[in-house]
Amino acid sequence: MKTTQLTIPELLKLEWLETNGLGGYASSSLTGANTRKYHGLLVAPQNPPTARNILVAKIEERIKQGDTIDDIAVNIYPNTVYPEGHRYLQRFERRPIATWYYQGAAWQLTKKIWMVPNSNTTVVKYTNIGARAFELEMHPLLVHKDYHATARQNHFDYYYEREGTTLKVHAYPNCPPLYMNWSEGEFIEHRAWYKDVQLPEEVYRGQESVEDYYRIGYTAVILAPGTSVTIRFTTDEVVLHEDSTALEDRVMAHILGVRDPKVTHEFYNDLLLAGNQFIVDRAATASKTIIAGYHWFTDWGRDTMIAMRGLTIATGDQQTSVSILHTFFKYLDQGMLPNRFPDYEGQEVEYNTIDATLWLFVALYEYVQKFEDIQLIQQYFDPIEAILLHHIQGTRYNIHLTAEGLISGGEKGWQLTWMDAKVAGHVVTPRIGSPVEINALWYNALCVYTSFCDALQRPAKSIILDAKTRITTHFRDVFMSPEGYLYDVIHPDQSKDSSFRPNQIMAVSLPFTLLTASEAATVVNQVAIKLKTEYGLRTLDQENSDFVGQYAGNQWARDTAYHQGTVWPFLMMEYWEAYLKVNDYTTAAKEQVLMEMEPLQSHFYTSDCIHGISEIFDGVAPKQGRGCIQQAWSVAALLKIYASHALYAVKTQPMDTADAYVS
């Protein structure tokens, strides 16, 4: 994308992200100025995908030609931006490897950044693409901190040992080392603290927003036209002995392995690459899992079950799908999947979720539909059946079956559904009782179970069949309002929450529905009118007195707005599925979905995280992405609809490739 016409505030809003399949990443703004405490050139998990530490904040680059000195770095200091390296930035290309193009009066330079797959290693490659030689200085700025923290000047001495073109750096005694290696040039020790770096995105989030970085020294090299220099940062000593070209080739092979060779649609293939960023190794189980979002989420049960439907199942990645399912079956307890794995060793796995386990049934059903692998169900049939029995007989958090056959649950002080914001002990949307999507999921779980029984020729438990009969009998009478939409929650005292929320769309979108065709069409239509925006569904209709239109401010302000009107892109997966279903999956309906997808496609290429989909948007005038810059189920939403319905093969494509966005 061309950057010369963008202002510094606009450039600072654009971010990039590289990942390594372990939960580690490299990320910053397009200018190279860090605007978040989560930004860094090497963010390395100690216990993949958790315990992430930021080890390298960034590199400051300087170009010398005779008496001319041009700094191409950018930092934000109090009341100023310095240096102003963005003045030399001409364009940025995200595909296939993140590449920046710089130009001065008599020089031209490219900078590539990539992470080595399955290694805590970041490589930066500079190439002189001009006609004249110049001297390049590379000044790495270091930190050693938890990625949730900010770094300030401290007593760390950053002791190092040097061997040839490699430094082995210890931030403090007995600290695991960071290796810095450069392919050419001379290292000059020149220690200094870079003080009071401002982080504007943390100001917006009401978080600590000032950092300090440390420089040991810098490397200087003369780059003749057509020559390159690389500098790598790693915790993996083995990688030091590999050729940089081989490391770049490894990245390119990985990219080609993710793209679908049978599909030429560029947007779909770019979505595949974006989705692959979330699929990571979990060291504790020696299997795969899904990071919920970058920069600050780890792997969550609910997010994984929802996201894998688009990231791995619909796209045909059976091996990864099986590995992820193995991960979560290992943690099945009292009929429940974990809500969240801990960030740090010694913390307990959290089970406060009523829906993650029910989404497992949907994922399993779609897995069997896609891969016809009934043997996996045979392997896990007993725990699958036990999940339903636990829910019928009662499990954690007062989760149980009511007389009407509805799943009910919840306890004061606990958030159990996807509307899970909790701040200072206050649950913003508690939803104690029988939420509509939970019961739609429960009905689907029962239907999936009986379909598995039929496929395996095993008898279904009578208590489970009775539960299915009861919810079939009572669901519509209990949840259907006189206006034709579905109540959001039926409370234990039988009061009904009439808040108009998007959860009801799942009663239509899921594989099995209890609604008539007419009722389903009415629900889809009303959700479209009251909740649909260009970027997703609002979590509450604007006429509700609790509606909050802006997601901003400190933790309290943001969390109390999180599900009270904020727009979520992932909900479009359910809306579009429901829309296609009630319109019989016609070509015209698919063309309508493609047209409605255009704003998110534009967002993917031109806004916030380049080649990413944000977690959320404001409820009023949604445009700027909020929350995480790259969210698993946001990307999965588009992939699921594209892959499940072969939208990449629909001839009428409003925007058939990314050409409108990428120079």
C-alpha cells in the first residue's frame, strides 16, 4: 500500500503482525514506532503459547551518505515525534513477506521482517535497491518484560559475550539469553537508555503508556547497490547457524503450504494466511491450539471451538483440527471444556463457561460432515455422551436442566456465556438463567449426539432422548416473543429478558433449528434491521437504554461497553449462515453476502492491522477497529462463509482480488 499521502497520525494507526506458530510474534505500527506496550520485534513465549516476554522492542536505523544523515526510525516522545523517518517511507507490502520501501535524496532501501516458523526468531533484512552505496547503522533497542507490562529504566546491566558477529545477551544474571547476530558490519558498543517513549494506544485504553528502552550498541555496515545485510534476534541458538536465505526460504515454503493451490482468489488465500497466525503449538499437551487474538489473548475454549470451524474445519485442515480437538478433550472435566488456559505456570485452568462445551458438538458435527471421519467420534464417544449426562444431572456453576428441558446456569459473580465482561468483580451482562443461544446450542448438541449414535449404530441413552423431546416441545413457546423475535434470557423466576441481542441468530444459523421457516426468516430480518452494521452485529439494539455507542476509556468504561452495543465481526458468521439458509443458498443470496463483506475486506487490507480483522468496532459509526487488532473468530467468520459455500467460485465478485488495496 502506498504511504506517501498518509499523515503521521494515520500511519501510527496502521499496524503489522508476524507470528511464529508458538504464540510468539513481532508487531508494531507501520512507521516502526511502538504505539502499544504489546509491540515488539521479538515477543517470545517461554511455555508456548503462554508466558510471553518482549525481548527486543525495535531497531533504530540511520543512513549515512557523505555528510548527509537520514534517520528512518520513528518514536513518539512527549509532545514530539522524533526521528521523523516516516518522511522516507514510500510504501508497505504485506504479501508475501512484510516489506517496507524507503527512499531519500540519493538512496533507496527495503526492509523485510519475518519470523522463523516454530522458532522464537525474528529476522530483519535490509537491501540497497538504489544506485549508490551508503552506510547503514542498526541500533537494536532492548527490553526484558512480560508482554502485559511496560518497561522503565532499571538496574539490568545487559551483560553480553561476543563471538564473531553474534552477541549472547543476558538482561540480568542467570537470565535466559537473547542472541543477536548480524551478517555483515562492525559492532560498536554505545550504551544508552531511550527514555519516555509514549504509547498512544495505551492512553486510549486507559493503561500505563510510557516505556524506556535500552541500547547496548549498534552495527554499522556499508551497503553497495544490490547488497543486503540481515540481523536476527533469537532465543534459539541452533538458528544462529542457519543461513538467512534458508530461513527466508523456509518462510516462503510455509506461506505456500498455507495457501490453497486449487483456489486463485487472492482474498480467500490472504484470509487463509491471516487465519494461520492463530494456530499454535501448546507445549503442555504437545498438540495444537488456537490463540484467541493478538496481542493479549491466549487460547480460550469458547473462541477455539467457534474459530476452528472456519480456520481449520471448513478450510479442510483435518490434521490440525484433530490436534486441536485432542488438546481440549484432554482437559474435559465434569462435562466441561476449559474457558481459558492460564497465562502463567501454577495458575489453575478456568472452567467458567457454559457454551464452550456445547460449541464442541457443533465443531465435531461439522468435522464429520467435512472429513467423514466417524472413527474420531468412536474414539471420543464415551466422553461426548458423558458431557450431556453431566449437563442433565447438573455440573459447575449451577448448570442444569429445567423441567421444560432448557439448560439453565449461572451464579452471582460469574460470567459464563460469550458475553463475558467482568470488571472489578462486576459482571456486566450476567445472563443467569437460560440464554437463548445456549439452548439453541443444547438442542444442537442433542441432535449431534443422536446422529453420532445412528452413524455408529449405538443406542442413545433414554435420558438424553427425553431431554431432546422436552426442549423440542417447549423452546418455541418459551423463547418466541409476540413480535417474532427471540427473548435473550429466560430467568429462573420465569421472567423474560426482552433485550434485543444478536444471540437469537444462532437459533437459525446452527445446523439444527427448532424454528419454522417463517419464524427463522422473521428473526433474520429483524436482526438485520436492528443490529447489522457494515462490520458486524451490534450486541444490543440502539433503542435500549443500556446501549453504549463508543468503546473507549479505562478498563471499567471499555468492559461496560463490551457487550452493550459494541459491534462484533464474528457474529456475521452466524448472520450470513442464517441469511443463506432462509434464502435457500441461492446464487443471488451468495452475491448479497459478498457485497456485504466488502467493508470487512477493505478493513482487512487498509485499516488497523494490515491483513487482519479487528476484534470489535464501536456501536455508533463503526469504522476504526477496537480491541485486539487481529482476532481469531473475526477472521474465521469470513473463512467459514467463503469455504463452506465456495464463495470464491461465485462469478459475480464485487472485489475479486486485493488489487484495489495492494500496490
